[in-house]
Amino acid sequence: MQNNLTTPLPIEAVPPYVAPASQAAPKEIILLSWAAPLLWLRLGWRDLAARPATSLFYGLPFWCMALVLHTVFHAEPEYMMTMVSGCLLIGPFVAMGLYDLSHRREQGLAADFMASLTCWKRHLRSMGMLVGVLMVLELLWGRVSLVLIALFFDTGMPSSVDVMQTLLDPDNREFVAAYLVIGGVFSMLVFAISVVSIPMILDRDTDAITAAITSIEVVTNNTAVMLLWAALLALLVTLSLLLPLAVGLIVAGPLLGHASWHAYRGSVRWLAAARPGL
């Protein structure tokens, strides 16, 4: 009787998986001096002065965000931190047009207002992913803030008229300390992820993960200087808010947007030719 079973063929050894080389160009994180943030502000002011009308146009959304915050503070103060975090997310994306203007000026190209309005189109996928990551942080920040308020205030957050009195009350020092710590942690996460990632996406058309990791590397390798940069950003925004109707943001917003482009260019050095982002 013939055996219908065939002898199995020898199984060839499967070669081990080797991950493909990264498509991202090699980069170097620059060690920054204490004078770097002031240099970025000076370069940002030059960009603003070179095209004031276009730059100040981008200041209007920042001013509108300040008016919204003012309204929310007086109407629903418990949602103030949520709105602040939302503005922290929106700000860098509004500034993309300013990054585009600074990029063009850096390359010796003429300013193009319409191109700056649509510069995000080529990077929609990467920007969308980065928005998703930051939005999760924003939602967590707002939720934790509401939970903290519920834990310390059984009757809800005080009205805006009494909020400063409440915060200065010694009996509420535990709440103030916890609120500042939690707010500081989330704001630093947002800052670390976004400080150079959005200009980098515009410049290199890289993916969101690579851009976010690079941004975190910049902060971790230059922690003290980047904390100074964050403090200067907060100081200039605060001073702008002190002016009547916060009109100072019409100038401060574009200035900080242009300066943020130079913060990216001054903290990341690319070791290979970049793929044009324009």
C-alpha cells in the first residue's frame, strides 16, 4: 500500500526582524545659555517690526481669548482652569501663521499672508495627532481641577467677587497649594510637549511623536533655561492682561509667536538637509 503522506520540507530559518532606519534626520539638542530667551525675544521683535500689520492680525485671536477668559471668570469661575488650559492649547496653533512668517523671513522669502493662513494644510495629520495628545491633557487638567474644587468646597467654587478673598484665606492654604501643584504639573507637561513641536512640524513636516519627543528633550536638556523661558512667557502675558481690556495681547501674542519660532531654531540643530516645510 502506497503511503500518501509526503515528507515535510525543512523549514528555513526566519531571519530576525530588523527595524528600518529612522526616516527622521539626525538632530542635536543645543545646550542653551541663560541669554538665549532674551535673544529669542529680540529676534521675535525684529520679525514683528518687519511685518507689523500681518503680525498684529494674528494678535487679535489672542486678545479674543483673553476676553473669553475674563467672561468665564466672572460667570463660571470653576471652569477658569479648563479655559486657561484650552487657551494654552489653542495659542501655539494660532501662532502657526507667525511661525510661517518667521520661517519665510529667515529664508529670505517675501511674506505671504495667505500662505501663512493655510500653512497648516500640509501638516494636518501630524498636527491632528498632536492636538489629540494635548486635548487629552487638557481634559484631564480640567477634570482634576473640578474634582479638587469639589473636595475642598462642599458648596461649590466661590463667586468671582469672593474668589481672591477665598484664595487668600489661611484656612484654604491646602487647597491653594494643591491647586498650584496640580496646575503646575499639567502646565509643564503641555509646555514640554508643545514648546518646539509645532514649529518643528511646520519646518520639518515630521510626525507628531517625533516632534513631541524632541520638544521634551529640549526641556529636559535645558531645564533651567526653559523654565526661564516659560516664566518670561507667563510674565509678558500677565503684563498684557493688566492693560485695559487686555489690549496688550494684540502685540504680546505675535511677539511671543515669532520668538517661539526662534526658540525652536535656537534649541534644535539638524545635521542633514531638511525637507522643505513650505
